[in-house]
Amino acid sequence: MKQLFLTFAAALLLLPATLWADTAKKKIKSVEITIDAPTPGMDLEKAEKLALKAVNTAYGDLFKSGVITMRDISWDGEFGENKEGIPTLKAGYPYIATIEIVIDPDGDYQTEWVKRDGSNVLSTENFKATVNGIPARVLTSAPYFPIMEVKFTIPGGKAGPQEKVDHFSDYDVLKKEYRSTLPYISRKEADEVYPHYHPLDVLVVDKIDQLYEFMHEKYISSSGHAYKNHNTLLMTKLIIDVSNGAENYNISEFANTLGAPFSSTFNLKEVWLSPKVDAVKYVKDLNEATVERLSKWGRNYMEQSTKLYTAKGTLFIPENAGKAVLDCLALDATEPTYTIRTYRGDVFEAQKAGVAATKLLTCTKHVFTAKIEAADRVCQYNTCKQPFKWYYSCKVCGKCERNKAHTFSARPAAEVLEWHDMNENIANDQAYIGVNAAGEHLYWKSCIYCGISHSYHMRHLTPRDQKMMGMEGSFEDFKVSTLESMKSEEDICLLETELPSDQMFILPRKSEAKMSVWAQDGVNRALCDNLIDDAVLGNDYTKPVTRKQLRSIMTLLVKEMSGKDASASAIGLDDASLPQSGSVTRQELAAYIHRTLLYLEQNSELAYSEYESRLPKYTDRAQIKEWAKEPMAFCNALEVIDPKTATTLAPNEVCTIEFALTTAERATMAHRTGWYQAVSPGELEDFCSAAGERNHYTFVSTFGNGDRIWASRVKNGMYNSLPTIEPFTGSRCYVDAKALHPIRAKMGKDYMKGSNEGTAAVKKIVDGGKKKDKKKGSSMMKKGVKGLLDILK
């Protein structure tokens, strides 16, 4: 990125203050600049030294008179390369030249200027420029050092959109990746290894490392598949009946396993200590095991909710050890995250009697000042409307207060800021930038919480945004400079044929039909996914959809998802049980979608999730016809058709073309909504390692091997993050799609045929095949505001 503001600042420092206020000088309000024309194949070094020929003003040619000279010229765009490896200008391609000229400060001329944050800057409203007859955009700059941007298209080459160098990022290539999942597993196979269906009875440890071999034995399912370390997932209750004194090398058995983040005893929630165990030492060792190795303040429970990392896990100790343990806990305000209960008598008999026969260990007077950042103490996740907050806990016994009026954040309250998370791809006019050099359509990304685009946010900045970005000066000047920077970035990014920034996304086509604002994203994507026959649909999508049009959309949906043609009759859309006259309603649309997806399931490798009908919760369910009950339940559960309100489905509402298109577009991803089960131990190498991803997107909410979730509709642009409900807060969270198998009626081909083959297959999907380098033509590819927000996170 060109250092415009550094140049500006340096220029200001060079000039005496008296020069700014010389009202006797003549005011230059426009310049007509002439330079040597750039030519095809010209290398960048020569392009940056193009000769200035003339600068015509109202006072004549001030270049000829020596008043104005060229200071600098730089270029942005997609470059070629000569034999020496020097970037070159490509014939037919657009480029932006940033030109800086110098007006002699000691001469008789100056520009109009204004005060900004105590400095004098060129008034861009009162200064116009052209370069070789092309209008230029004047940037904020010093009064004697005007800077402008002008767009050149290099002569020669082919007219119109330019050819891409690489096609690996083409939409038609990427959408296959977006729709892909890990191999399916059947419900039978999933149930065979689902830990909560096969919990082991209580295990007893009466000697050091007693369970080591058992934990590492292969688990063989009833289908004959072998799984490494799977026994660890089945462990739920443990009795420690071995001393942690000197006779056993002062080892508190299983304390490290319970505290370490990478151990896979995720479902071990009851640990009973016999009288042989020094309970105080065990608690100290357990708490020490949760301390992160690289930072003394960090705790492993900050990133997980398994084992004893939340109050759902319980440590049972002899009653006579209770007071000593409380005294010990009073010295460490970061623990315990787990519950402690006491028992009387024999540990084996107490365990058989169950939790009800034990007593909660708690202090007599809670002091809620401890900041324990565990998953079950989250008050609210951050969004663009609210900051991340935890509840306070008792500094002695760890009890969570759960008082919404008494919470804390990771940073002091005065510094707590919410931020927009610009990671969703919404192809609407608000996010639209323009057509790039390849003739494709460039968009800004949008907030996953509120849906506003990056560009909309930049045009509606607040003082809080300025504080968040750490920018000094007046708020008005902050807005002006931010918008100018964004406009420059947009102009330069449109010069590329490839995706130039991770703040943006590209679609190959954009619909010009009449449509509602809410439908823009769905319709544009439907066009890109080949679901639109213009001859059938016309150009006004706000009209009610006809059955002929609906059949066209459904047959194109089958073609898009399977690569094969199918007639409406073959799909079952001409069935006499469906209405043949009158307006197409939401329930009839559901029937068309349902039949189309069932056809795809029978004639392709796609499969759709089992689901539980939610129809009973809607007050207008009686309006649903008998033939539409299953289709409505299907489309509602898989989020293909949203309810009209929280309590109504509006089954008899008439459908428009745009509603049918957005629904069909959602159907292209419907196979990704539904039940999933996390990979088994050893199946994905880094899933449970110390550095492995478990919790792909949302902080302090986790899942372990073999866990099961219901994933909601995937957000465009967040294809590797499955939305689900966080169990402790009931909030939306995102988990790693690369570690989850869809549970479907169809089993994936050759799933887990062998341990090594299974790992390799999953790894290939996760890695996405070969990694190719993207060629960037501009040095400007900055992270911008999103990069700053990522750092703040």
C-alpha cells in the first residue's frame, strides 16, 4: 500500500507555517495534466518514471513555467512479468496510477486548503484534476502536494473482461467444496460409537497407571470397525483408591489426565477419592494441571467444557476432608470449576448409593468476586450489539452467582467494545462494489450478527468505532479519511481478476431482474447456481410463481446438484395428489422441494438428515393439508423454508418467483443441515492434540470426540463453521465442520475401511487437496478494519 499519509505528514513538516496563510497567492482550482502514455509490456520501473509533459491551469501551463513538477507516480493492478522478473503492464488490463505533483511553495500559487485536526490539507471539493483527459480522484493531501488517482486501460489485448491466470478460485470450483462434507455415517454406525449410549460402569484405580492399557486398546464396534482410544470416551465414573503419598511417588492418579486439554476422557464427570487419597493434595494437583503451560494466568477450562472443567463434573471426597479442602481453595480464586461433594463411610458403598446420598461442599458465606472464565459461567457471547460477559463465582467454593447485574468481561468495563464480525457473504446491493477486471461481481462481506455490509458500516461510523480502531483526531475527519481509504481500496480491488482481499467475495453473475431487497442474495446465488431460465421466469420476480415456473426451477435444481437431467414427471411434480390450479402456496412449494430432494437422494450421493417434526409448535398447523404435512415438517426442520413468525407457518400464503428461487437456493445446502457426530479418536490427527482445533469459531464452548450436535443452516462464507446451540447458554455458537460426520441414512463410501485409510480420507477433505498459491497483482492487499478487529478479538 502506498504510504499516502506518511508522504503527507513529511510534506507538512518541510514547509514553514507562514506559507499556508498567504492570501495574496493565486488559487489553483483545477489542473489538466499530460504525461507520457503507458504502453503494453512497459515494465513497472519505466511506468513509475513516465515524463510529465504539461500541467494546464487557469494561469497557463505551470509545468512549462517550472511552478509544478512531478514528485511521484505509482501503479496498482494485475501485472505481468518480463524475463528479468520485473512486473509489467498487460495489454487490455486496467490500472490505477497514483500521481503526486509539487506546487512550488516559494512561488505565486497555492490551492484551496482547510484545517483538519490542526493541520492544513488540500480541499478536495475545490480542486479538480484530469490526467491525459481522464478525470482523476483527488485524495487528502498537503496543499502544495496534491495527490490524485486515475484509471488507465492499457491499449491492445482483447476488449472486455480479462482472462484469469488461475481458475482454482472460480465459483463453479469452490461451490463443490462449499457443499462437501466429511463422509456420511449411518445412524447405526453413529449409535455404535456414540459414547452416551455405551457408558462404562464405574472403574476402580487401585494402582498407578492401572488403566493405561485399557484406555489405549482398540474399540471394536458391532459392525467390526476398529477405533483407537475410544474406551476413554466411555469412561464416566472413576474411583481413585490409590495413595498419592510418597509410597507412590506423590502422584495424584488421573489428576493430570483430568486437567490436560488434550486427554480424551471427555465424559468422565464423577471422580471419587477414597480415604487413601490425600484430598487436599489431589485438589492442588488437579488445579495445577489446568494451568496452561505457556502462561501462568491461563487455564485449560477457558477453552473446553469437558471433564471437570465445569460444574457438571464432580469430585467426591471423604466428609472429614471437607474443611481442609475449603481452606485450600480459599487460596486460589481461579478454582474450582467443578463441583465438590462429600460422602460418609466406605467409598464403594457411597458410590453405589449415588449422588443423592452425598452432600454439597460449600462455604458458609459466598463471596462472589472470583473471575472463573469457564463455559458454564458465560453470561452472554459477544455480538455486534453486546460484549462477552461472564458471571462472577465464589472465591472459596467456586459456586457461580448467575447474577446478570454482576458480570465481568475480559477487559475493564470502560474498554469493553462490541464489534461487527464481517464473515458472512451476502450478495445484495448494500455490499456490492462493482465489476472486476474479469467481468465478475465483487462484494464486501457482511456482519454475521446483524447482516450489515462492511461498506455500510464504514459509511455509518460512530465515535465508538473510532475508539475501537485507536484513531486520534476529530470524529468528522476520521470519517472522511476512512471513507477515502475504502474508496481507494475498492477502486484498486476492481482492477484484479482474482479475489484481492479476505474482506470480500466474488460471484460470477448478478441478476438484473426486478426483485425485493430481502431476495437479492438468494436470487443472485440462484442465478450463479444455474437455477434460472430467463425465458420461463421473465424479469419481474416479485410476481406470483406459476407451476410451470416452479417445475422449471426444480428440474434445474436436480441438474445443478446431480449433473443429470430429470423431467418434472420423473421427479413427481405432476402427481395428481398435488394442486393443479389456483395460486402456488408455501405448502405446495414445500411439497415440490420435498419431492425434488427425495429424488436427489435416490439418484445421487446426497442424503438428508433425520429430523423431529416441529409442526406441533405452530398455531396455524391445522391449515396444512394432509399431503403437505411431511413436506412442511421437512422444509421447516432443515430450514429450507423459514416460519412466517415464531408461532406461524402461513401455509396458505401465495409464493412469489423470488421466494421460490431463494428457497431452491437454500435447498442446494440442505444436506448440510441436520445431525452430526464428531470424529472418533485417532481419525483426525490434530483434533484432540494440544494445538488441535476443537472449537472452531466460538470461544469457551467445546465438544469432544463422538459428541453429537444438530447443525443449523450454514451461513454463506462460513462453510467450515457449523452453527449450533451452545448447551450452557442456549446461544448460537459455531463448531468445526471439518471434524464432524453427517449422520445420514446413506453411509459414505468405504467409510473407515481401515484406520489409516480413514485418517487419510478425512485429512484430504480437511486439507482440500492441493494448496495453490494465489498471484496478487497489487501490493495494496491490506487487512483493513477487519484485520484490526481480528487483532482486538
